[in-house]
Amino acid sequence: MRAGRRGNPSAGRPRSASLAGRLTRRRDQTLLVLVLLVALWALMASASTPGLAVAMYGLVPIVLAGYWFELRGALLTATATTLMFVVDKVLLAPHPDLGGATVWLAAMNRALVFFGVGVLVTLLLRRERALALRVRAQEEELAELESLRAVLTPRDVPDRPHLHIATSFTPADGLVAGDFYLVVEGPASSTTIVVGDVVGHGLEAARCAAFVRAACATFARFTSDPVQLLQLANTALSETSGTGNGPSPFVTVVCLNVAAAPESTVRWAAAGHDVPWDLDTAAALPGGRIGVPLGIGAEPLVVEAGTTRLADGRGLLVFTDGLLEGRTADRDRSAPIALFGEERARQVLREHRGATPASVLDALVAAVTTFARGAPADDLCMVALRAEPVGAAAG
């Protein structure tokens, strides 16, 4: 007979200890408020004058009760403090200056002060705590965004035989977007390159980008067909998005698979994304049929692949819309939007014909940031590659 699994007797100890600690603190806080109320009673009973100065000491337990027990604690303590004044000055030790309606007017004045301070302190504390929670949430979101950004656009990409690959990511001046790239080994020593952009900004866009990138990285190891890779990623995204209550995000993606040398055939497919460009001529690769972005509708993704050959020395460029739509983030809202555009991008490529992929990307980034007069309004993500002769070392 298989022995049953024994429970861990210490598993519930941290939670029990934490609960016991909270109960102990609550007890001590309650006792302190009660002690202050008793001290206030003694002070009021020994005072020879019924002025507000003595009664104002009642604000101390009220403020503490509001801090520890929020509105209910503040109101209960204010009620107790007011009743103490009434009992002392009306029943136990009536003061000659507080006769008739005067004593009730004095009690009302003190009640207004006690209850007003209790409510005010509670509201201020609630606002302060809400602000602290908001700041903490923003700090956690920023930390998560930084972690996701490191995953989406890593500084280092794997070396691939007979390919010189360079990557570049230029963050926008504003909210974090969902741009990403992926370079991974595919079947038969091929190389799969994926560049994508989630529509939208912020944490949700970054999370969606991380999911799509992880899905592509997983499927790319088992298929060299860029169409199939996009279809698999689209299915995964659609299934995941269907479990949520909000609108489904959609992602533009371009995928390339470069066969191992000496064949070096490139197959590419795009879903709502700009097609790859020749790194030297700046011409868009011919062929293929661009499909809709990933995550739109439940129908299967319809997309056709384009094919070209990556001869020795030839290069390709894939990029997100931050290149062609590069613009300044700090512009006059009344002025028309000026975009970097295709012609400027193509001119940069022609001027750097034959340069290394890294040099071309540096030139493009410099041109876009100069045009935008600083950080652009949208993220710019690019991957450039150039085929090296079979006898050359990969860079």
C-alpha cells in the first residue's frame, strides 16, 4: 500500500503568525485609545474651568482611532469623548457657568469639533493611502514593463552561420508600446526572424507582445514555413484573447525563414505588417499576400508567402511602423502631422549601400531621431541581416 502524503505541519504557520500579529496590534491599539479616553476623563473631572482647551485633548484619541480603525473608530471615539463631557458637566459635576441650554450648546460645539476632526482625518488618510497604493502600483507596473522590454527586444541575438544580423530598438517618448523582435534557430539549421507590433500602448500591449513572441519562439523550432508559424501564433492569441472580457488585441507581424547556406532561400510572410525591404536597393520584396493582423476574428489566417534568394552579400531589412511613421512627440497640435516616410527611409538605405547591418540601422535611427527632434512618438524596432560567403565567419 502506498503511504499517504503527510501534511506539512509548518505550512500554515506563517499565515497563522501573521494573523496573530495583526490581532495583537489591534488589541494594543484599542487599549491605548481606551487609556487615553480614561486620562481625558480624569483631566476633565479635575479641571476647574469648562473651556475648550481641556476638551481639545480629546482630539488625540480621535485622531489615533481614525488612523488605526478608519471612520468607524474615529466616530465611536468622538461619540465617547462627547458623552464624557456631557456626563461630567451635566450629571456629575455641573458647572455654574454652564446652566440650562448653555451646557447643551457647549456639548454641540465640542461634538462638531470632535466629529469634524474625525471625519476630516479619516478622509485625508484614505486619500493618502489611495495615493500610496497608486504610486506602488505604478512602480510595480514600471518594473514589469522594464522586464518585459528586456525580453521583447534583447540586446544580444544568437549568432547564425553565414548571416550577419543586427537589431535595433528605439523607445518612444511616452507610453511603452508592444514592438518586439525574435531571432531563433529553425529546423534544418535555418534561421527564423520575427518582427511584430501590438496595436496599443502600455502594460497590456507589452504583455500581449511577450505572449506572441513566446509563441513564435516555441513554434519556430518545429516549422520553417512562415505562413504556418503565423497561423499557429494567431490561433494561440485568439484562444487566449477569447478568455478575457476586454477587447482582443491584434498584432502586426512579419516572419522570415532563411534556409541554411548554400541554399539561402528566404521565405517570408506578413500579417498586417510592412513587407521586408532589400537592404541596399530599398525595394520591397515582391510576391506574397499580406494577411490581416493576428488576433482579428476567429477565422483562420489567410496569408501567402513570398520567396527570394539571399545571395552572398545581399541584405534584408524588417521594421515596425515606427520607421515610416516616425514623427516628433512634441509638436504643435494645430500643425499637420509630418511623417518620416518611405522616401526618406529608402534614401538612407541607398546612401549606405553595402554597409554592415549595424551601420545601416545606426543611420536609420539617427535619421528618424533627427527628423523627430529627439525620441520619436512611436517605438522603432528593426532587424537587418546580410548573407556572408560560406567561407566567412558569422558576425
